[in-house]
Amino acid sequence: MDRQQEYVLRVVEERDIRFIQLWFTDVLGVLKSVAIAPAELEGAFAEGIGFDGSAIEGLARVSEADMIAQPDPSTFQILPWRGEQHGTARMFCDILTPAGEAARTEPRAVLKRMLSRAAEKGFTFYTHPEIEFYLFEDPGESSELVPIDRAGYFDHVPRGKGTDFRREAISLLEQMGISVEYSHHEGGPGQNEIDLRYADALSTADNIMTFKTIVKEVAASQGYLASFMPKPLIDFPGSGMHMHLSLFEGDRNAFYDAAGEYQLSKTARHFIAGLLRHASEIAAITNQHVNSYKRLWGGGEAPSYVCWGHINRSALVRVPLYKPDKSTSARIEFRSPDSAANPYLALAVILAAGLKGIEEEYVLPPGADDNVWELSDHERRALGITALPSSLESAVAEMENSELVAETLGEDAFDFVIRNKHQEWREYRRQITPWELRRFMPGQ
């Protein structure tokens, strides 16, 4: 037993922890958990906890149903919202086969494989997410979504519901060791944003899953409904999950070059070029739902076109300018992912695209200085600016032909996502929407 496992066992005893929740996600990013008693913890560290993997979306075929959840002791945290009297903690798990091999389709394993590839090249992948979400009044029996306030971007609302909500959510995040950089009201009514501090990509993905759980717990405790749906309201901005990215070689930021344009290194420029070239191929992962494309093409500063720019918020990839003389702060912002993405798979394909650009030394096209939404189609074509997929159907078609995504996810996870997204699109096409009824019923 290693020191981290011994530490967990000691804390469980000293803090009178009654339940330990073991967390992992399915391929779509839905959080799964199983609770064990303290008496089972030592055995769980030694042998894992067996379960039926075929019952989890995309994890295993029926013929390979036996799976093992192996808790990662480095992720141990007490759940503060449960209250001391309950004594509940959680750990994320690696999902293994009975032979002790990583499950091929498990999202955490997919990301770890990509991080190992980056490590072989000497890189550590650091990320910093800006997570947007909406808060609605509890709808009860009604289907109407009523935002908790009518405030706008950066509005300060004394004693506002959103202010109190963010304060409690951030307090719980920090109690779990998840550092928050910023929080504020976003552009839509009831829309909020909380930005998590930089961390290695695996910790970021774990933190995002914890973040979503905390936001939903706090919302429920205050009588609200928290939504990470990409576009819940027609006339207001969607909820993105802009991702700030950098690669480090030891303590050196590989994206920084004091003499480079915008202080970007060749490595950073190749990485951006990789993101641009493969953006449409990875869209079905970074924007995995039918509703995702209503955000991308619904205005509200969502990126619709494949281009990059310096301080250009209409660009897919943006080069921020915060601390221009501080090498460690050099980074890029990838703006297409939304809050409904599976963070493990999203970060894996983002890293794969960027590394491909570095490996193949992709040439970065000229940056876009203008607001690309205001350009005509002819002007965009002249600048070589293409569009992101406008629907889940077109995104899946792009992904089906992508060797990069297939290699990153692995054959089984790739096939599952393709089948699942085709099914989602078929189900969506069959729907008759309220808009259609309003538009076409009168006078027919």
C-alpha cells in the first residue's frame, strides 16, 4: 500500500467518514458513482470494485461486461455539502478490465493516453476552463424556464440570488481544493460564469466534473435548477466552456517566445494551426449535442468560423493579452467547447489536434483582425476562413472521416460516439417543435 492510500485510510478513520463515493463518467460525460463503506476501502485499493460495465453507456459490450473501478487516492476529497454528520468523501476511479488493463472506452483512460503521448514529447498540458451555466427558478410542474434574475454581463446585483449562489458554490469548491480564479454574472438573465484556476489537464477534467456536481447541489439546496445546456434560451447567449491552453517543458512555457509575434513560440503557432485544421473533425466531441449547434450558430459571441486572432472575440482561437511580459501566462483560448462536453474526451481531442500540428509543423494562416461575423461569405472565402459544422449531423459526418479522432478515442469509443450521435440526430429530426406548430398550424 502506498503513502497516498495510507493517508486516505487515516483520514477516513480520523474524520469518521461513513461513505466513500467512487466516481467515473460514461462516454457521454454523465457522472456515475458507487458508495462503499470504510471497511471495504482497503480491499478497493488492492483489488478495485467490480461492476457490470455493459450497463454503462459505451463502456463495454455485454460479452465483456465485467469491469473494475480502481479508486485513485490522489483524488480523495471530503464532500463538504453533505455535512459533517454524514461523513461522505469521494474519489475518481480508473476503470479496468479483470486482467488489470485500462478499459478501452473509459474517458479518463482516453485522456491519460493522450497525456502520456504529450509526456513522451516532453510536454505537460495545462488548462484553465471558463464554465458558463444558467440558473432557473424551480419549474415544478411547469415547462417554462424562468431565470433567477434579469441581470446582464458583469452586473453587480446587491443581495442578488446569483451573487449568493456563486459565493456558496465557490466556498464548497475551495473546501475541496479546487481553486477559483474569477466569477461573475454572464450576459444572459440568470447566466453565470465561474473560471477555475490553471491545472494539469487530468486535474482540470476531474475538477469540471466536481464543479458541475457542486453547482447542481447548491442549486437544489437553494430551490433553483442549474443547467449546463449549451443553448437553453432562444434570445440569449449560450453557455460555453472556453478552454485556455498551454504546454510546458518542465518549468518553461513552450508557448512563450519573447521575440515572437504576440510573444508566441513556433510550438504555439503549430499548436493553433492543428486546432484550426482539425476543429471541424473534433466538433462532435467538443460540441456533442444537437443543442450545441444552436449555441455555435445562435450569436452571442459564440465562434462560428475557423480562424484565430489576437484579442478577437469572434475568432475560434484567441490569443489573450493579460500579462505580456510574464512567460508563464502565455496561452491560447479555444472557444468552441460548450459546458455539456465530456471534459475528458474534449481535452483529449484538443490535445491531439494541437500535437498533430506540432508534429507535422502545420503552417499557421494569417490571423483575423476583423469581426468575422460581420464579413460577407465572399470576404471570408477570400481570407480562407471556413465555417464550423452547423449541425450535429454535419459534425458527425466530419468526425466519421477523421483518423485523428478515431486514433485518439480508440476504435470502440469512436464507434460508440458515432452510433450514439446518429441516434440523437434521428430522434431530433422526428420531433415536431412548438415553433413549427406556431408557424404552420394557423390557416392550414
